[in-house]
Amino acid sequence: MGRKTNVVLYTFGYGGRSVEELASIVAECDAVIVDVRLKPFNGQKGWSLPDLKARFGEAYHWWRCLGNVNFAGGTPKLKDAKKGVALLAQLIETTSPILLCGERNPWMCHRRMIAERLQKKVGCRVIHLPLLRLDRSAKIAEQLTLDFGLPAGHVRGHIRASRHATKSQRTQKPKGK
């Protein structure tokens, strides 16, 4: 599959946000919502499957295959990553999807992992919404030119720890003693 740097995948974490905020983004981007929660039901008003389906109609999709089976804690694991990413690759050919999950911070959510996999597969741009910008009237299209030159998954100012990282030599216990 060819690289498509002109297509965009958005992500949105609704924690503490209103449905109207998402609705304005959907309208502005002419996008569809892909709910990536394993269980799309919660107590926050407007964010359960029936509410979202009623509000957005055909622009809302729940794809359980992209749900995190370890949502209660632990390393994120998608229910069916291969199927889900393949479906997203097909969808992004025709529209801009918005991955929806409850975690407000994309760096703490499995939707970032999904976005990185799709980016690797089709070469799309990934934008985590809402963008942090003081000028609320700025359009998302204006902000697409932001490029910090960071590798995928890099948090500015932080280096991701390797899961194989070892303790420093000063904190290691001497071997054989």
C-alpha cells in the first residue's frame, strides 16, 4: 500500500469534554468517528454508544476489534489489531477518521498505538485533538503544518524507556554475593 502523507487520522479523548466539542470537529473536518473502546458505555452524559449513535448517525462507528482488552491496567492489547488496522486503512481511503476513546491524554491511551500502526501502514498524518492552541478560532488545517521532527511515539522532552532497560551499575546488587 502506498504512502499517503496527505490523509489525516485524528484521535480524540473525551474525558472531561463535551459532545458538542467533538461535533464541531466532525463538522469542520468532514470526518467520521471510530469508537475504539472495548465497552462503549459509561456514566459521562452523552458518551455512551446509544447517545453517540443518536447524535452522529452514520458518522459514528464502534469497532470493538480496536478495543483494549487490558483497559483495566497493564500493557495495551487490541482485541483484533490486524482486522482493526485493515478496516482503518480502507476507511482512510475515503474519509478522515477520528479515533474516539475516554482517556483525555493520547500518550496514556491505546488509540495512540492504533494511530502509530496505521501511520506505519499507510503513511498518514496523525493529529491528536483537540490541539493545544490559545487561538480558538484557528482552523485545524492551519495547524497541520506543525512538524516537530520527532519520531512516532516520542513525547517532546522525554525519551521512551526501553522495556529491556537495566538498572544503573550503582543500584545493581553485586553478582554472586
